Amino acid sequence: MTTPDEADLLARCFAGSSTAWDEFLGRYRGVLERTAQATLRRVLGGVREDDLEAVVEAALLALVKDDYATLRAFAGRSSLTGYLQAITTRIALNHLRSERRKGWLRFRPLDAVAETPAVEAPEAVDPERLAALQRALAQLPPRDRLILQLFHLDGAGYREIAGLLGISVNAVSPALIRARQKIRALLGEGR
């Protein structure tokens, strides 16, 4: 939910106050940068400074374009930070799609993904099984890895995933099922 302070800041931005926009940037630019960085790292395994800057600038442009249309669309039913994260993630994914279509983007080799240090796992997890899971994840297409991470690790719901990936809510479940089937096949679990 929007706080009165956030609502006031947005109203001042919409009124054209440059000091309000500077305040907005001071508060939320870091959110945009961290979100872009996390998305790029999740998909590419690393972050190039020019990609990060391009995504943040595109997100800022999207927020102010057409007299703040994207910011005005914020209904206040969620946190402003969450809304900005969703927008930035979507823009980052669009940026990656665009760069890939141009042939400028190369996803890092699967070997590099497999060598990425894992988050410390609880002791109850079998280290061999965890290593097999990491190898299998590294073999998945980036979109499948992302949807599994959003749902299982980040705890995102179907609506949030749909918004971040630019797909319908009804398309999330089949995409998750396909990604799970692929990972099971790679792990040799034919369920």
C-alpha cells in the first residue's frame, strides 16, 4: 500500500516539481539498480555495466514518458517499491530479448553457470543432489531457469510472474510445468 509520504511525493512529481523528482531518484534509483542487477545476474550469470545502465535508464524513461503515465498507473494496491521492481524486471527482460535478437548478447556458457557458487544449503540437503540440481538448472533455457527461480526461490505468485515475464496469468502454470518437466528429465526423474 502507498504511504501518505509516497502519495505526496508522486503528486509533487506529477505537478512537475524538479525537487520532487530529485527526491524520487534519491529514494528509488537504488531500487531500480538493484532490481536490474539481480535480473541481469539471474539470466546472464553476471552484469555488464553497459547493460545495467541501459536498463536503469530505460526504466527511468518509462516512468516519466507520456507525462508519467507508468507512474500514474500505480494504483497503490501494492508497495511502490514492488511496483518499481516489477517494471524494472520487465524492462530488463525486454532489454535482454532485444540484445539477443540483435545478436549482441551471448548468454554465458553452461560451464560458467554450473560453476556459480550456490547459496549455502541447509545440512539436510544431500550435496550430491544439490550439485546435480545445479548442473540441471545450468542446462535449462534462461527463461525456464528464471520462472523456476521466481516461483520456488523468490516466492513470486502467478500474477507477479506474469507481469515480470510479459505473459498472461494463465500461461504461467503451463510454463512452470514445462520447466519442471525439463528439470526432472535432466535429473532422470521421469514423473
